[in-house]
Amino acid sequence: MSLAEKFDEAMFNIYRTAKDEAGYNATVFLGMLSTRGGVATAKSLINATKPSDGYTALFERGRLDLTVEAMVVKNPEWRPLFVPVEIERAKKRLKQYGHDLA
């Protein structure tokens, strides 16, 4: 299994966890994953000028740990899939919303 395929699997897992643990059914996110794949979806969300509605919904539930940004920042395994500026954007967004990056 390639790194991108593992990332796809991890992205579907955060969708399921958000639904099960945070009561958030991220249908738009699921649609993006299904049509674009995990890496393209993550890049689109990270590079957007403002946080997605899903990011905001997870922030309101106190679950920024379930965001794409947190997944990319906190797991070095995924870093080869992203350019440094994307990782920095994800870190910046998490910091702006008070998420602990440790």
C-alpha cells in the first residue's frame, strides 16, 4: 500500500471518528474524499483562505484533533505528501484556534 493510499484510509478514519465521537457527519468532506482522494482533499482544505465549515464544526465541538490540519501536523508519516508551506499553513490555522500542537 502506498503512502497516499494509507493517507486515504486515515482520512476516512477521521471522518468515521468525527461522526462516532463528536456527532459530526461530515458529508461534504466524505464526498470530497470519494471523488478527489485524501491528498487532494487535504491540500484543498489546508490551502483554502478560510477554514472549512467542517473545521468550524469540529472547533465548536472541541475536536480540532479530528481535523485534516491536525492529522498532517501531528503525524510526521504524512509530511512527504505535502510541501513545507502547506504544513506551516495547517500549523498556523491550528494555533489561531488555540489548538495545542504537542
